[in-house]
Amino acid sequence: MLLALALAGLAPGAATAWLLRHRGWPLATLAGLGVTISLPGLLLVAMVVFPPLGIAVALAALAAALRAYDAGRVLIGTAWAATAVVALGCAGVAL
């Protein structure tokens, strides 16, 4: 699942680089990198503007964190827990 999420996050950047390849690969690579990096920022802004989205992301991240901790993957579980904290912060929920 994590691989599918990573590929979904990289797909817009790869598509942008592919569409701009006739203008030169360095420019296309920079544009693709910019699109890929802007996606997490867009998600953060969306969670601030629409708090129920932040709560939904936090619940999904907490479920993923619990599964990762149960499987013994402490670092991945901690990353998911941090994602949940950020999502709740964007939603305006004080911990």
C-alpha cells in the first residue's frame, strides 16, 4: 500500500516531466519535481480549509500506525503517528 501511495504521489510529476520533455529535460525535470513537492503542501492547505478531511486523514494515519507497530516496524509506525499529529493540528484539534 505504501508503494502505491508513493507512486500516486509521483505520477503527476512524472506526467509533467513527460509532457514538457520537448522543452528540454532539465526544465521538464524541475517542473516535475515542483509538482511532486507541491502535493503535500496542497494536502496540508486542504486540511486547514476543510477540517473533516484532516480528521479523516488522522484516523487513517492512526490505523496505519497501529498496524505498523503491531508488525514491529517502529520507524514506519512513528512516521504515521507524526502524520496523524500534523493532520489533527491542521484540523484545529488540540492534543
